[in-house]
Amino acid sequence: MNKIRKLLLALLVFGGAVQLAGCRTTELEDRSFPMLAAVKEDPETQQIGFTCVFPILRMEPDAAEESGDDPAAMEYAGDFAGAWEKYEDSLNKIADYNHLKVLLMNEDFLKDDKQYEAMLAFLQEEESFPRNTYVCITDDPEALLKAGENLNEDLGTYLEELLESHRKGNEAILPTLGDLMDEKENRRKTWAIPYLALKEDTILWDGSREK
Amino acid sequence: MFSNNQKISLRQTFRLFVFDFLGISTLVLPTWLAGTTGVYGFVSILLGGVFGLLYLAYLGWAMNRMQTDLFTHLSGAPAWTQKLLYGYLSASCILTSGFLAAVFTRLVRRNLIREESYALVLILLLAVAGYAVTGGIESRARVYEVLFWFILIPLFLMLLFSLKGVDPEYFRPQAAPGLMNFAKGGYMVFLCFTTLFFILLFPQYVKPESSGKRLVSCVCYAFLCTEGILLILYAVLLGTFGEGALAKMEFPAVTLMSTVQMTGGFLKRLDAIMMGIWFFTLFALLNLNLFYGAKMLEKCTEIPGNKRYAGIVLVLAFLLAMLFEYTDGMTEFFYRFFWYAGAPLYILIPAFAVFMRRKKKSE
């Protein structure tokens, strides 16, 4: 009898505790998984733009039509945090960045120390992006995203493979988002960030930019 | 198959203490040390080691004087002394349990189930801890004995793999911190080892032939083993993140485990597996505090009822853990309490206990 009472009590506690679960959990079908994030500073307006690339399934014409949003459209604001928030609001699913492969920036953004460090500080605080996300530079992220639409896989996965295969041949050290976050605090090293160029719709690793 | 006499072997004691020391020290110390002594954090770890060894020698002296465990020794002391000591120690254990439960829950949510309810994770965690507490020290010691190498081998492997990311540049000395900072760093390390105090309560849980000097040297090995792990871990963390970044991280050791890339990449979400290290080590320390919190409370009220007190302690730990999560400055208060009162009292209590009993005898 005592055992039954104990079991009932345990079930009562467990049942009560389970009531606390589920309210804030997001189902898988309500999530989207960005594979690449792109940040851009508009050289004329100094506005910061942010957008993401999703897995290839997400980009199928039917799915895009169904969801009614254009995931590649950049959202602009005064800083990275604002642009990020605006972009998240524009999506009809919750973005889960755990699978993010690459963070793409344009050169103007990289040179703007204030905006660049504000982004790192924001990402450090939010902890949304994985620390081992590769970081790349390009002239025009939107043009690169456009070129990525013709690939058989999403641009994030493609760039990850491109960077890693290039590294194997050159023994190059690929900086990650975590490395840049740490360097913001340490200020001891200079990182060579891979520079990606577009030549006749082909994406090439064309040297690096130091930061 | 197993005897059930509420006694544990010296090997189990060694493993129990390694688990108790490892959890919180590997989680919070690297950040504290990087912010206080930076590259020279190794000196603080060694200094803390010296403080710890001195403290252990002092506890050995107290045990020798008492010739038994603290509970039995104090049973002959004046009633007010017992109430005062047990009341304080119980409150201290409950407060520490609340803090540890909050850190544990934060860690689980941050790394495994980000969007899950804090209260739910906390309740389930405390329910499991409560079950372990009522199981007694023997059942817990058996579990830790089995888990010991399952936890330590992956930890060493991960540290080995992470050596690849260590940059010697981060070891280049900067301006040396002042003597006060070294002392502060050493004291911080010592704070994480105040669990040593509980050795005074251990003679009743080990076989008579294993108590005394053998018990002290067993705990001393556990202490030195943890010091060694701390030194290696601090070197890897410093070389990977650099002192500036390390000083701003919440749980750098966990972050390190999530960024280590293993050759072959055959294991995905390795960080979740590695969380097991802190899951079991923090759980061990939480259990120790809950267990002694309940015991002290029982001694303080002098009304028997082990399970009743375990229940009270669990409820209080739950409420405190909620306060730690949702009240600004609560964690700061805990650190200050431990810095200025908790640790100094852990130093004074053994001498006080020895002195009170002597006084009673002479009267």
C-alpha cells in the first residue's frame, strides 16, 4: 500500500511537472534552418542588411509559393541587431541557426569597426549562431546569393565544402565566428578572412582580407 | 552482490571527492581566473592548491583530535553549540544546493533544451537528486565508482583533441597582476575546494580501518588529481580562447567541448555527450549538499525523520534556485556570502568544534 502511495505521489509530481512543458516548445514543422547568413552594409545609406539562405527543399518553387515569403530578400536597419530582428519578423517560421555553415559579409561592413563589433557583441550575447560557423567576405553578397540559386545544393553547404577542400590543399586556417568573437576581446591576432569572388557565375576563393 | 551497510570503500571515497571537486571548479574557475590573473592563472591554481593542502592538513589535525566524525564528536557539546552549528551548516548547504541546481538547470537549458521551461527542468532534476539522496551515500558512491572512467576518459580525449586549436600566442605574458590579485585568485581556487570540509563527516561512512590518516591521504589524492585536471584544462582554455575572451565566457569548458573537431567527424552533437561530465559531477556536488543539508537539519531539530528533511531541503533548494534565476543580484549575493562568510566559517568550524568539546570535558 505504501509503495502504491509513493508511486501515485511520484506520478502526481511528474504529471504536474509535465504541465509546464510544451507551451514554449516549437514543433519541427514550425522551424526553418538557415544554412548561410549574409550581412551587408549599404555604402550609400550605411544601412545594415541581413538575410539567410535555407536548405534546397525550402527554395523549391512550390514551397516558396506556399509559404508566401522570399527568404533571400534582405531586410535593412540601422544596425545588425535591428536588421536581424526585422528579418526574423518577416519569416513565417522560427529560424533555428544551429545548422548555419557560413556567415557572409561585404567589405564595407568589415571595414566599419563600430558596426562589425556591434554585430559580434550581439551574436555573443544571443548565442544563436554556432561558434564554428565559417566567415567569408565578398563584394556583393546579393550577387553571390543569386549565383547560389543555380547550384544543386544550398549555398551554405556549397561554400562550406569549397572552403574546406581549399584548406586541405593550402593548409590555410579558416577563421570561424568564434575566432572573431574571441579576437574582439583579446586583440592579439589578425585573421585572414577568405574573400569570395564571382567570375562568370562561378564562385571562387580569391585571396583573403585581414581583420 | 553488494553489502548494504552504509559504508563505502576508499576507492569510492576517492572517486566521490573527485566528482565533487570537478563539477563547479571546471565550470566557473577558468572565467574567474582569466579575469583576475589572466595568463598567470596557473600560479593561482597552484596557490589555491597550497591553501587546499594546508586546509586538508588542518582538517586532518581536527579529525585526529576528535577521534570520530563531527556528528558524534559534537553530541557531547552544549546544546546551543549544536543548534548553532547544525543550523548554520544546514542553511549553507541548502543555499549551495539552490545555487548548484540553478547552475545545473541553466547549463542543461543552454546546451541541450534551450526552449524548455526552467521550472520543469529544475523539478525533474531535483526529483532525481531527491531519489539519490534518500538512497544513501552507499548507492551514490557505487554509481560514481562505475561512472568514473566513463567520464574521465572522454574528458581527457577531448582535451587531447582540443590541443590542435591551442595558440602559443595566447600564453605570451602581459603585464603581471599585483600580489593581491594572485592572492585573490588562490582564494577563488580554494573556494571551489571547501567541499573538503565534509571529510569531517566521513569517518562514519568508511570502514574503521580506512578512517584517520588513510582517509585524509585518499582525499588528498582526489584533491591533487583535480588540481592536475584544472591546470591542464586552464592551459587548453587559455590557449584556445585567449584571456580576454575567456574572462567573458559563462561556461568556457562546455563551449570548448562544443567546438572541438574530432578527426573523422563520425560523432555528431559530441557536445551533448560531453555534457555528461558536468551532468554527473554537478549532480554529485548537488547531492552532497542536499544530503548533508537534510542531515544537519535533522540534527538541528533533534526530531528523527530522514526523508521528511530531504523533502524540506528539496523544496527550499527549488525555491532558492528559482530566486537565483529570476532575481537580479542573487548570484552576486551568493558569491559574496561564500567569499566573506561561507569559506571563512568552514575554516573556523573544525577548530571551534574541537575547542567546544574540550571545554565541555574540562567542565
